Amino acid sequence: MARVTVLIAAEARERALCRSLLTREAGIALVGETRPDPAPATLARRRSRILLLDLTRPRLDRLAALARVRRQSPRVRVILLTTRRTPEALILEALTLGARGYLDRAALRTFLPKAVRAVDAGEAWVPRRMVSKILDRLVWLSAAERQVPGVARG
């Protein structure tokens, strides 16, 4: 079984917590740590399969950072690090942009290794309470697409 490689892009305190939780896990290799807005060269050099991306920093354009990661490293699967105060609309937009899941910081100790393995295996990692909101958004987007001539037909 190949080891899951993880890069942490977060503030120092969150990096330290994630590092302590992941380095003791068999089958998970921490390949690096960086600031919350990772440089493309860092992603390419580290060759991580999973990126833990801090979505909580108010001064960063978090969605632009996520879009850049997805565009420049499309094979990297992104798990967002959030807080209870992170707006659901921001989380939904990030999932729409290609994040594969998210974890509230309060749940890191309980779920981080499990979330990393699940997302690496191709699953999404979102709390159950968000599933209906994601489905509602998909239904709304599908309905909107049907309103645009030619989109539904391809």
C-alpha cells in the first residue's frame, strides 16, 4: 500500500497540530509545511497527494488560492481547514471549486487521519449536515443550466 503524502498549508499553530496528528499515523507521510497560500513551486516540489489548506485567514483571497492550486496541480486533493465561524457559503463555493472535503479545527484530533485516508481513496469528506446543502446547490445549478439555451444539449 502506497503512503499518503500530505502537505500542510496553514498558520503555524494549525501546522503544529496537524503535524503531531499525522506523523504518528502509519501509511501517512508529511512531505512539507507552508504558509496558507502555497506557492505553485512548493506543490510541484513536494509531490503531495493531499493538501490541507487553511480556509480561515481573512486577509488572504482563499478561494483564489484554492482555484490556483486546482489549476496548477489538478491531481492534488484538497481538504479545507475551517472553524465554526467559516461561512457555509464560503465552504460551498470552495467545494464547487474542487476541494474534496473540509474539517473544522475542533474535529482535527478526532478525524484528521481518517479524512486524509478517505479523500486519498477518492471519497469526499463533509459533515452530514452539509450534504443536503450541497445537493440543494447541485439541483439549483442544474436548473440554472437548463435555463441557458444550448447548455443542456451540450
